[in-house]
Amino acid sequence: MLKIEHLTKVYPNGTQALTDVSFEVAEGEFLAVIGLSGSGKSTLLRCINRLVEPTSGKVIWDGVDVTATSGAELRKIRRRIGMVFQQFNLVKRSPVITNVLSGRLGYVNSFLSLFNYFTPQDRALALANLDQVDLREKAHVRADSLSGGQQQRVGIARALMQDPKIILADEPVASLDPVLAHSILKYLEQLNKERGITVLCSLHFLDLVHRYATRAIALKDGRLVFEGLPKQIDDAQFKAIYGQEAERVSII
């Protein structure tokens, strides 16, 4: 169980990114986080694993207040929280398998990691996770030789190296075309259903939310304005989230 309690984030320049956001995520859910650009979606996801420090409020995961941890305890928590980024965040000149193995850094000796040392078991796991996203044959090619969709699949395989209980996907399909968007979300859906990994995924298009999410929340100007089932987002609710001039756009 993940609980977000009264989460607020004010950046040093005075930008109020989140204001008193509270909600819960049950284990095994696929939760979509929706809202306009700048509504606070990325900040929210990054506050959960403390890539961004909340100004106030709590993030409680499995009964532990993540916002109150530090040092080794925080590193241990982060091991089990995978992150998938919009822009992939790969080392483009490195081989695919090296990028995937970087997801294991939280489990290896920090000194050995400087020399890119990983055990045979880690390397076998990396190949297995590349199998999971149908990219094993690309293990030894440079990451920058892959298409955008393939690079995002490498990002998913990297997150799987953490043996995550939860994956935070920060607009993972925003830079992809509709066909690739569905491909990436199908992989996340598979991990959610087959491995029971909880997924929090920020998305723009409501048809993707309806297709993949079991539940949704919406942010507007950093405030929670909707929480419920995707099918409950009717035309009036859509306008409340995106503005009166907004029009539904389908990418299916």
C-alpha cells in the first residue's frame, strides 16, 4: 500500500508544484496520473522516490514513511522502486546490456560498481529482462542505435533489474508515436498483471488511460481534482481537468 498524505512541493524559485495532495494506491494497481503539462505529474512521481524532496507531507510505503528516511534506509527503499523516464535516460554510447545492468547498482558494492563489475548472475538476469521486453538480440549493440520505442523498452528492462515492487513511469510514451505508445504500455500492463508490480504512470491521452489503467487521479495546478475509475471521467470531468476549451484527442 502506498499512501500520499498532504504532499506539497514548492521549488526554490517559488513555483508551487504540488499543494496538499493526498491519495492511496493499493498493491497491484495500475494507476494513471493525468493532467496538463505543468500540472505537477512529474513532481509527484519524483517525490515518491525522493528524486525531488517534498516541502511537506508524507509518502508512506508498506508502513514506512519514505520522507523520513535517509542514507542506507532510503537506498534500500529505492531499490524496490523502478523508474521509467520520458527521455529514456540511457548512456547512449554504451551497449544495451550495460544500460540494463545499471539498474542493479543499488545491489552491488559501490567500489566494484566503479569498474562496471557485475556477477554472472546479474548478467544472466539482465538478459532475462531483455527477453521480457523482446530485446535480447540487441544486448550488445549501442543504445543510440535503437529506435525510440526500443530505447524505452531498455529503460523498462533496467527498472526490472531492481526487482521492483512498484514502477513509476514518468510520461513514458510522450515522445513516441501511437503504435509504439501502445507497445510500451502493453509491456507495463504485462508486468502489472503477471508479476503483480504496482504501476504509477503519467499519461496525456485519455484513450490510453481507459485502455490500460485500473484507476486514475488527475492534477490541475498542483492540486488533486479527480480520483476514481477511468470510465468516470465524463465530458464535464474532462473539461474540469483540462479546461473548457480542451478537446478529446484519440491516438488509437
